[in-house]
Amino acid sequence: MRLRTWLLFGFIAVPVIEIALFALVGSAIGIWPTIALVVVTAFVGSWLVSQQGRATWITLRAEIAQGALPTVPLVHGAMILVAGALLLTPGFMTDVVGLLLLVPSVREFLRIWGGNRVAGRWIVIK
């Protein structure tokens, strides 16, 4: 499928799913607890992003100081940045994806999986 098709699907599907989840959770626990849950995940998520971002920055600087190519910390840093954006976006699905991106083993799996997909299409110099 073309990138434009995926983007169109994502821009339509994600808000619809988020609205449906807000309605489901709101009817189950009430409006104020639902709002509180969204606000709490934004605060906790931003704290986790800052902690992991600092750790990744330290790793990045150490690899540069050693003269190594810092590809792993750069990829992890990009995923942490995306996780922060998703956690600050109101919604439950985006929060789950954002929290998953903050798990180091999930990020490493995605890095390897994405690297294998890219290596099959492009020439990758390691």
C-alpha cells in the first residue's frame, strides 16, 4: 500500500477509535475519572520521556566521545520523541502505543525489525 493511503487511513481511523474509547471508558467510569486518567497519563508519560530521553542523550554523547557511530541511541531517541508526542495527545490508544515505545525491549525489537525491513530495500552501511 502507498504511504498516502496509510496516512489517510491513520488520520481517519485514529480519531474515530479514540472517540469510541472515550465513550466506552467514560460510560464505564464516568466523565471526570476519564478526564483525570487522560491528564495523569500525560504527566506520567512526560516524566518517563524526560527520564529516558536524558539516559539516551548520555549514551549518545558517550558513543560520540568514543568515536562510534551512534545509530542505536539515535533510533531510540527518535522513538522516545514519538512516544512523548503520543502520550501528550489525548486518547487511550495513543497512550498505550506511547507507553509501549517507552519500554526499551519494545524499542529494540522495533529497531531490529525496522532495520531488517530497510536493509531488504536499501543499501545499509554498518
